[in-house]
Amino acid sequence: MFNDLNEVLQFDVNNLPQGEVITIADSNIDANFLIHHFISLYVKGRSKVCLLCLSQTFSHYCSVAHKLGINLMKARDDGQVTVIDGLQLSQETIQPANQNSETSPLACIRNSKLDLQSLLVHITTRLSKSGCDNSPVTLIIDDVSVLISLGLSVNTVLDFIQYCQVWFCGKNGCVVLLVHDDKDTLDESNQQLHTLMLHRSTHSIECHPLPTGYSKDVHGQINIMRRELDDGRPNRNASRQFHYKITDKTMRLFAVGTSSAVL
């Protein structure tokens, strides 16, 4: 796990966040490593996890988790982890020959009059069958930007996240999601989604390339923001910025300006 990041976030396996929405955003860099981190954090903390795979396969997450000392396959078989194969659901919905596309959890891909509430129903039904009706469960969505790529509107995706927030956070679980915000692609939908999620998230983690260019010793810049209440006054944003380096099993954080590689 990423101990430096946990220390900044004040998370650990004995102090898992509850009732929070954690948004991970990347801009012209891949932040999927943070999805792997939160999967391992919650599994090691013996918390129930629901993994909605929209971008990567479950076997991919099993492979990475193995490097981090987690047997994700066993966690699934033991009922700790519930996997929703969003890749398969979207493929089945898009296929023209599929006669059941209108009843698919992602039917709104083909029918704009529908929304993603059916996907939440599909998720909660699976969790109920796993005996997670009253247990805190953390929903991890590996890439909500895929839903935008499938043609869904920002409002439709945002409504779905709101449904998930009410259901999961209402049971002291969390919602962790990844969204892309590549500034140089003029992707207004993902940029809008990211901006709106900043106002709904208790924690926001943003990854950017180094402004000075490539470095073999420092892989990027990370901004960590926390929204907090202070004596009943409106929410304030507490923000911290670091440089980071990724290895096979860990992530090191540096205070900006302290690494000779980017001085």
C-alpha cells in the first residue's frame, strides 16, 4: 500500500473512511494506480468492496493486487469483493443482435429516455445476494469517463453518482471513482463532470504531469484536497501538493521543490 498517501489522507486499514466520496482525477497522465491502492486498502481492512469495472477487466486487478500482496480472487470467492463487469454489460447492450438490450442495466446507452438507476438496481441486487444488505460497502468505479464515452450526458452520469452516494454512504460505505480531465483534448463533458464532482466529494486527488517535463526520478504531481466543516461555517478546501514516484509496490511523496530531479 501507499503509506505516504495514507498518512496525508489520514487513512489506514484500522481507520478506513466512512460515508465519504473520493474522486480521483488525472490530466494527461494515468492515475489508475490509485484505484489499485484503494482496492488493496479496503480489502486489507476487511471491508466489503463492490468493484464496478468499466475500463479494466477483473483479471487485470487480480494481477496487480497479487503484486501488492492481495489475493483478490479469494476475496471475491469469500464474498468480501463483489465484481460488476461493466465491460461485458456495455458490450451486450451495444450489440445490435441483443434482444434484451432494453432491459440491460446500461439500456440508457441505446435509449436516451432512460437513466442509470437500473445499473444501481443491478449493483444493489448483486450485493443483496452476497449478504451485504445492511453492511457498509465501498463502491469503487474504475473509470466513470467511460460512461461519457458511451454517449451518456454529464447529468445522467452525475445523477448515477448521486444515487450511489445516497445508497452506499447512507450505510457508512464510501464511493471511490476515477474521472479523466485531459486539458489539451477539449473534452468539455469530462471537464464539466470533474468540476461538478469537486463540489460533491469529501476528498479529491488530482494527478498531473510535471510542468518541467519528464523525469525518471519523479513521475508526476499530485494535489490532495479535503472538504471539511468548521464550526458550522461553509465547507473549506484544505489542499496539499506533492511530487510522487511510483514503484511496483509503493508510492513515494515529496514536498514540491525538495527533489533534485526537478529543481
